[in-house]
Amino acid sequence: MENSVEFQFETEMSAYRFLNTVKHIDAEGLRVKFGRSDHHVSVRYRYGIGEFDSTLSTLDDLARELGGEEVS
């Protein structure tokens, strides 16, 4: 199953730092790109049904550390 989430940041630099950090997370089918603007980052990945997947929690924690939050 595929999951899609977008994060918003106060600055372009924070969004860019998040984007580059997320590229190195081990997640199946991971795709990371700027979202609606240069202050948004869109993340897509696949997770297995019936398995615990901590990817979203990891993304939320990283975004929070960089001053961002989930918007979708």
C-alpha cells in the first residue's frame, strides 16, 4: 500500500534540508520532492499491510526537529 504525505516548513532551507535527509531513509518505493512550493516537501513510500511501519513517525520527528509540520 502506498502512503503520501506533505510537510510544510518555515524556510526553504529547512525544507531543502528535510528533503535531502529523507532521501537516505530506508523505505520501500521512497520518492521525495518539493511539494506545492519551495516550503513544502512531498514524500511517498510503500508499506506492507499487516506490518508495523515506523516511517511516518520518523518523518514527523525529523520535520518537527527542522521546524516543519505535516499538512496532508
